[in-house]
Amino acid sequence: MTAPVPSDVEAAPVTAPAPAEAPAEIDFPLGWMLENAAAPLQYRSVTEVVQLPVADAAKFSQLPYAYPPALSLALRQMPDGTWGESMLTLPSGRGDPFQGVGTTHAVRRLREYGWERESPPLVLARRPLFRLLAADEDPAFLFELAGKSGGAGTAKLDIETIRYGRGLLREAAASALARMGYERDPRLRGAATRMLERVDAFLRLPNADKPFVRVGNKHVLPAEAAPPSIYYLDTLAHMPLFRSEHYDAMERLLVYLSQPTPRQEAAVLVGKRIVKEPHLVLGDALPHRTAADADLPWTLAWLELMARLEFLSRNDGWAKLFERLLDDRDALGVWRMPRRTVKMRSSNPYVWALFPLQDEQTGEARFADVTFRLGLIARLSGRPIRAI
């Protein structure tokens, strides 16, 4: 999930909030977005970035539901509320853009398209997602993680594999439900509390920055280690009231996310197998400019996540990288491809639901996704927005 960095790289300093100085205003090209962006980006630019009052709200709110790619994704849902009876799978990237997508990614994508939680597909998806929050070890709910032993054969799986798979799916389901706006639901709050207690206990350990143990010729995380996952961070990012109830834990999390990432990749021993865990975050996922340019979609996703967690302005490194991206905009506030090499594709699974939302990637439209996302990050980080 994160790029390794040299061991001599120091963590970007974590600063306390400084409310005395008003943040600089950001120009957002609303007119340009309405002319060039896809329907979901137009809708979210108005409602989330500029936050304009809409005279005909009922009519305007239907805009995201008329977007063909969103309809195509919704129509792939199965009667049981899942997509393809899977949770974490991603499309191959060849041919049909939604073929093989898993339920948690599909739900997150529909939310990114601007669909409300009461829309029929998201209502239907609630049941399997809430079922996954249960703190049990029922192998019947492993979905694709059961592998070829799925169905009646799940009884053949060892308890370590079942426990690992159920824990991973539990966090992914919590992330999707938090994005749907179920922060006040006691089932989600209970799952979030258990996740927080486990992760915070890990962050309190003296060796949390280097938790690896040696198994054979491999370095793996011990079974009791619980670094934050991208799903855990995403869950917290969409539960602001819950975060405010656990201020101390959030402070420890910020310090941990600001530290250098270890050289070792995250992996854990599950039964007799070593399983890689790219969804775990072992430190600063955006340590320098090179990492930011190497995967711009992931950079935007991370900065948005940190803005939602209210961490962005408190880490000098992330704040400077965001300002650097703002400097890539033209006089109207439209992001343009900079002269330096920037990679616009990402292999990071977390990014799939967020980028790109714009179906057309030619002409001016190809700049709409980044322009929107920069405006959204600015809004989430407390910057005043001036529509132009």
C-alpha cells in the first residue's frame, strides 16, 4: 500500500492546529466543470465543493442517476445485494470496466458517483454488508476469500484462514457502510470500536514502528500485530462524530502515519502460508515528491483521506505536496498536466472506486477528475472556496 523509503528519511513533522491565521481562499472553476465534466462531477462540484443552494433540488439530485456508467454498474448487482457474490475483487481492466467487481468496491464507486444510500442498489447491499460486521468466524461469509473451497467446502478451511478472511472483510464492509452514512448505526459503531481498540493497542507498543518478526527467511507481522488498514482509515474518515469521541487515539494515529515506512512489505503468517497484506498502512504513504508523481490517483486519494481525518494541514509534507498540486492549475483553477512526469494510472485497489469518475478522457474532459478532487480536498481541509 505504501512505497518503501530510505531508512534515513525522517517523518514529516506533525504540527498542532493553528486556527489564528485564516486559510487561503481557493478558486474553483465551477463554470468550467459544468461545461466539461461528467454528470457526477458536476453534481458533486455544486453540492460538495462549492456548496451552492440549488433552487430545484429535486430535479438536480437526479443528475448522478442518469450517468450511463453508474447505471451499468448498478445493473450488475445480483438479487442477494452483492456484485458477483464477491467483496474485494476488481475488474481486470480489459473490456467491460465493471466485469468482476466486488461488492465493497461497487458500493464505494456508486457513492463516488453521487448516489444516495437510499437508492435501490445501496439499500439492497446493506444486508450482506451489515452481516459481515458480525464478530464471528462463520466460514459461509468468506465469499471469494474461501477460494476453491467455497460453499460446502468451507468446512475444510483452517481456523486461522477463516479468522483472517473474516477480519479483512469486516473492515472492508465497515468502510463501505461508513461511506454510506451509517455512522450512528450501533452495529457499525460497535465494529469501529473493536477496530479502534485493536489498532490503538498496537500503536501504543514500543516496537510499533518496526513490528516484524523473522519466520524462516521472511520478515512477517506477528499474529497480534494490528497496524491500521486502508479500510480502517476510510471508516474513520467517514465517521467524524466517532473520531471526536476518541481524540487521543486519533493523535497517536497521526503520529504513526507520519513516520517513515519500513523497508519490509506487510505480510502475515496465516496457518502455514505467508500472505501479503498490501491493504495495511505501515507509515507515511506519501513521503516525498517522487512517490506523489509516481501514482497521482493514489496521491489524491491519500490527500483526501488525510483531509477527511483532519490530518492534512497538520503534516508539513502532505500540506506542501497538496500546494504543489494546486500550483499545477491554470489561471482559471483548472488542473493541467505539469511538465514533470506524472503517472495517471494506479494499481492500488483502494483507488479504483475514486478515479477516474469521468468516462470521457479526451480534450478538456481529461482534466476534470483531478480538478474536482483538488477542490474537494481543499474544501475538506477547511479552505474557503470561491467559485469562478
